[in-house]
Amino acid sequence: MKIFLLFFLIISNAVFAQNELKHEVYFDTSKHIIPTTEENRLLLFIQQIDSIEVDKISIFGFCDDVGSNAYNLKLSQQRADVIKDLFSNHYIDDSLISNVDGMGEILLKIINTKDADIIRSLNRRVEIIVQTKPVKPIVLEDKEENQKSISDELVVGDKIVLKNILFEIGYSTVLDESKKALEDLAEILIKKKYIYFSIQGHVCCTQNSRDAVDAATKKQNLSLVRAKHIYDYLAKKGVSKKRMKYVGMRRKFPLGGDPKFDRRVEIVIIYVSNKKN
């Protein structure tokens, strides 16, 4: 996965640190079918990891202490396999999944309670560990090179970081100094009709990955309205709405350094048509 920084932006060569995301799915006694509530939670988690650069995914199945070792080992593997299948059915690349292992009843979770049913319910589970990829950004320094790269090199999952399309503090409107870059972006995307993409809005300076408050509406959804502002602008300029979607990412992925660069939008490629004409 490549990250492109567009329109004359110069940044440092620092490599982003690797992080981990974890999720657990809980099962009924002696079952490897995902309960509906757990499936809904898992689908939300899949949406989350669909928006980040994933290095690898590990899936580990577990059982409680009821049943033979052989039975529990088989059941834990079935639980891991059903999670892997759900990932595949929701377009998570199989090559990212490095482990799908049933662990049986080893590594039992023990909590401070004498209620054996509670302890067992916490061990009928699958643990999912997602490691994100350290990314070294690629710097493109002129518009002609940007156009060529979008034309010839972009693939699904690539990200265009629009760090020089900056927003007013607390608002979804872009700064005057950013309007030319936004016009250039629209011009390129209008020509590249075969590229489908997600517009991701970001904010700075909040705690615990929260979204910021939109000063215009007093709602805590500023990252979303920033993404929609760019979506509406591109649609007005002639980019088909069928090629775009928008999402607010809150402050989950700060860039570090000057906070103004966290008040940004990013474009993630979600589909590239074979018809490049």
C-alpha cells in the first residue's frame, strides 16, 4: 500500500509506528456459529480495519474447560475458521491473515469470581489481533507527476493524504490557501473516471480518539462534515457520486507535528475499474 502526498507538500522521512488492534468474539456452549450480536460487533470491527493499513491479521480460537482436549481443540479451530470465512466474505484479503489457529482450552482467562459459568463464557471465544503496517510516505512534488501516478500506479487500498487541503479551526470549510489544491484534485479525479474512492475526514486536538465539535452546528461530528464538504465539492465539480463515499475518522490517526495537518481529509482507493478510458 502506498501513501501519496499531493500538491507540493514536503514532509519528513519518519516511519509511522506499528500498532495493534484487538477484538474478541464470544460463542455459545459447544457452538462455532457466531451469535447475531457478536457478528454485528465483528462487522463494525471489520469496517474499522478496512480504513487502515493492515500488515497482518491473526485469529486464535479458544474453548472453556468442559470437554476432552481433542474435542476442544477441534471446536476452537472451527471457531477460528468461521471468523476467517467471515473476513473473506467481507473482502478482507486472505493474504493478510497470517494465523488461523485453534488453541483448545489453553491460555484460559481467569477473572476474580467464583462463578464458573462467567469464567467459561469468557473463554468460549476467538481473539483477533490486527497489526498495522509501518508506512513510509512517498513524496510527489509536482502536479504532472501526481496525475501520472493516479493514472498508472494507484491500486485498491492506496491512500492520498491531502495534507495541504486545510480546514478552518472548528469548521468544515477549507482555508483560502487550500482552494487551488482542491481545484487541482477535482480536475484529476474528473478525468480518472475508473477510480472509486472513500473520502475520510480527520480532526485534531481531541482526547481519546473522539470527534471534534462542528462550531456551525454544535454537533460532535466535525470529521464527518469535513469529509462530506469535500464530497459535495467534488460532486458539484462533476465527479460522480457513484464513485465516492465519505466517512468521519474522528482523531484515530493523528499525524503528529503541527496540529493543522491533522485537520485534513484523505482519499482511500476502494475500486479501480479495468476500463481506463
